[in-house]
Amino acid sequence: MKDSVWRQTSLPVVKGGLGLRRAEEIALPAYLASIFSAKRLVSSMVADFDVDELCAAEQSAWVEQSGVELPMPELRVHQRLWDQPIVQKHFLAVVASYSESEEETARILAASTKESGALGAPIGEPHTCRCSATVDIHGRHGLSCKYSAGRHSRHSSLNESLRRALVSCQVQAVLEPKGVLRDDSQKRTDGITLVPWKEGKALVWDVTCVDSVCQTYRKGSAQNAGHAANKAEENKRPKYQRLEGSYFFCPVGFETFGPAATSLLRDRKKNG
């Protein structure tokens, strides 16, 4: 793997890495947090103990590394507050290293979301797809190619996961119900609850999964993680506009690199 990929693996999982932290990066935050955690105990035994004087050099080194001011005195016992600014600085450096490529920038932003974990390492050899497009070493073309195998089974798996999540909350639901859209079209929603979900209305959902780095969404994904999923949700609403008033419709958007639409995460937190 290239140095940039190794650098990403050393980031915490919450920032798109594997959590394989470098010792020199966590040593200083761990030392400072432990010093301030022991301050009260040591002060009770040593009357003239001055923790700021003891670790003045280390605090100056931390300010230089992080580029921010020291945490509030009462919060200096928490290692996370010492660690986060340094992690953020390294994360921004990784993002900057991909600044010349919108596709790579979109990937690293998507990978930094909690639901993701794409490192961007090469996974195959360049070849030509059956649709005549060129597939590079990262193999991302298959995420949006219409000839990609298994698309329907993966879509079904997403719906089944949602249905099971609802059933685990004692909310019975069925997949692909008939008669919800009472028109001449053959469209079906992906699922519906058998009991009211909100405001006396049953929950109807429709799942979509889009490619984070395809040409359509690449520019937006390079600016904001989850852009593609949010746009996919927006595009779903007009399709099922006739359901408004009768059902509580919830489009569910996911991206191939992991992020979910913000409305889905917001509803999940609201409803537990």
C-alpha cells in the first residue's frame, strides 16, 4: 500500500482509519492527560507541586502540534480532548494530499463517516468492463455499472435488514406490498409497517444505494460526506408524492462507501 493509505490506517476509526495509532501521536496526549489526572493526588502529598511548571515544555509541544489553544483547566484530565485536535490536523493533511482528485477527496470524506471504512488501497488489475468502460486498480466502476452482478440481491438485503430492525422493535412490516400506490403504474414501495408509525400513519420506505464517487455525485461528495445519499433521497420524494397524507413516507439513502443520508440518521436518533 502507498504511504497515503498507510497514513489513513493510522487514523482512528471515526476518521476513516483502522485505529492502528502511531505511538508518537498518542504518547503526548496520554502523558498530559495522566499528569493532570494525578494532579489532585500528588498535590495532597507534595505541597508545592506545580503541574503546569512540570509539563510546560510538553504543553508547548502540544500547542505546536495541534495548532490550537490548551483545553480548559478542568477538562485537561480527558485524553480525548488532547488527542482530537492532533487527529483532526492529521486527517486534514490526508484530505489535502488528495486535493487534486475529486474522486479521492470524495472517498476520504465518505470513509471518515462512522458507517464507512474504505481505505482506497488497490484491489485489482486494470481491465475493460463488458460495458466497454475501463476499470482501474481501485475497481470502483462496478459500484455504478448497470452490468454489475448481485445488485438486486444486495438491494433485497438492505430491505430485509430494515424490516428486521423494525420487527426487533415490535413493529411488524412486510416487503414490496401491493396496492399502496393506487394508480396504473407498476411501482411498489420497498416496505410498509402493518401498524401506525407516526401520527396514525403507517411507515412506507423505499431504499436506494448510490455510488459515492460516480460522475453524477463526485463533485458534491468531494465537498460534503453523504452528499450522494442526500441527493438520492431528494430524488425519491417526487416519485412517491401521492403517498403524502395517507402514509408516512421515508426514503432511505445509502452510499457505496458507507455514509447514510442525514435524514435517516436524524430519524433513527429521534425514534430510538
